[in-house]
Amino acid sequence: MAKTERTKEKLLYLMDILRRETDEEHHLQAKDLLSLLGQKGIASERKSLYRDIELLQDQGWDILHDSAGYYLASDQFELAELKLLADSIQCSRFITEKKSMDLIRKLETLTSRHRAQELRRQLRLIGRPKASNEQIFYNIDAIYAAIRQDREIAFSYLEWHSDGTRRKKEGAYRASPYELCWDSENYYLVAHTEKRGKTHFRVDRMADISLTDTPRQSPEAYRDLDMAEYSKRVFGMFGGTSTTVKLQFREDLADSAVDKFGSDILMIPQPDGTFTLTVTVDVSPTFFSWVFSFAGRVKILAPERVLEQYRNMCREAAE
């Protein structure tokens, strides 16, 4: 191999060694770097090594040196950022256990091998409820392809049975895909169907997605869809009748109100120490369940028909 080619190769190996073997707590002396390069079949001298490191520093790599040796002070990701990503992967129910482990192993390549051991601690979260549909990443690719190409999709939908098996529901499904939304630890497709209009599908319950030759239906209805606003209104992605409701909260539930409806809501203090707010929600059993979870500390004040629906649901549950 020509000398210039070996020089380029040496820079790549040197950068890989610094990335995988060093960080703020693990340094390598020049002799250590020369030894590791030698193990790769690349001979080098100290003066040449110093020039190579200066060249990498000139190109923006944050390589520092102190009495303990050389180390890469910062890379594309901080360790805290990688831990955050690893936690998010593990907490995502729609990512299967196998895929979660694969993704965390890939994250480990973005930091030193010493810090990668700290990421492996995240694997203790394995075992919580996770999706079982390994097709989910192919589903996401297919959905985005359909959105880009403005085409309907055809697919099967899966459901669990009491014998512990998961089977396809009868009939083929067709839908016009518009947005993907992550809500309540699950991934949902917001789509339009001929029978139901705007609706949702759990992406991990979809299978055998294929693109059709039919253009998407009702594109004008989704052109200005605000997913952030939409997710505030829809509880658990359970569709219902869109209604403006007035709610009353105890003062200590301000955090809960903001978590659900956003920090831009208008909370109006009341003389009795509570506050009220008016929001638009999709009235559904899931919305009523959310209100009920506060054990009387959240009340529906208006409209009366929504309050009566809530009362009826509570009566039926009591019976």
C-alpha cells in the first residue's frame, strides 16, 4: 500500500482508538497510542503521531492532553444524552425487546467502551410490557413512503385472543395515512378511512402494509393538522365527539392540567381555592376515565350533556 494511503488509514484508526478507548476519565499516553496502532498493522513514530493529533485538532476534534495522556473530551453525544436515548428506547412499548437491545448496542458505538458499560445498565429495564410485532420498523418506513408518495395503504390489523395468540382480524384494511403520533407510550397512525373519517391505528398492531395506486382521500382536511394540539384534545388516542368543556381543578392539580393541556391554557382562580379552565376535548370513555382518576378533585362543570354522560358511565361501572 502506498505511504499516503497508509497515512490516511492511520488517521482513521487513530480517531477510532481515541473515540472507543478514551474519555475524560480514561486517557492514553503516546506510547499507548503507538502500540494500539501497531496492533492494527500501522507503524508510526512519536513525531508523526503528534502531527496527526494536531491535524485532527485543526479539523475540530476535541482532543485534549494532560499529564495522564490524550483523550477525546467530547464527541457527537454526551453520556447523559446517550442515557436519555437509551431510557427512551426502553420505555417505548411499541419497540420490541429484541429491537430495543439492538438499538442500545448501536448507541454504545457512539461513545467510549468504558462509558458503553454504563449504557448497558439500561438493559435492566427489559421485561416491562413491550410490543411483540417485529414488523413495526418496516411499518413506519412503509407509512412514511405512502405519505411522501400521497398514496393509500392496505394492511391487516392484529388482535389478541384469550388463548394468548395474536391473529389478524377479518378483512383487509385501507387508509389514507397523514401523521404518526407517539402518545401514551404507543405509536399511532392518524389516517382517513372512507367509513370512519379521521381515525387512529396502533402501528404495532398493523401488519403486511402495502402501498396502493389510489391517491389519499380528503387531503385538504389534514393540510393544517396540528399534532401537538390534536394530542391535547384526544385522550389515549381514543376518538370521540369534539366538545368544548369547562373543568374545575383543585389548586394542587395545576401541574396535571398543564401536563395534559399545555402551559398556554387559561387557568381562572376561584374563591374556594380551585381553578377552572375551558378546553376542547374528544369526549370519550377514555376522557371520563382521566377525570375519574383524580377521585373527585377534577369536576366537569359544563356542558350538562357531557356531565350527564359521565354520571351514566359511573352508574354503569358501579352496577
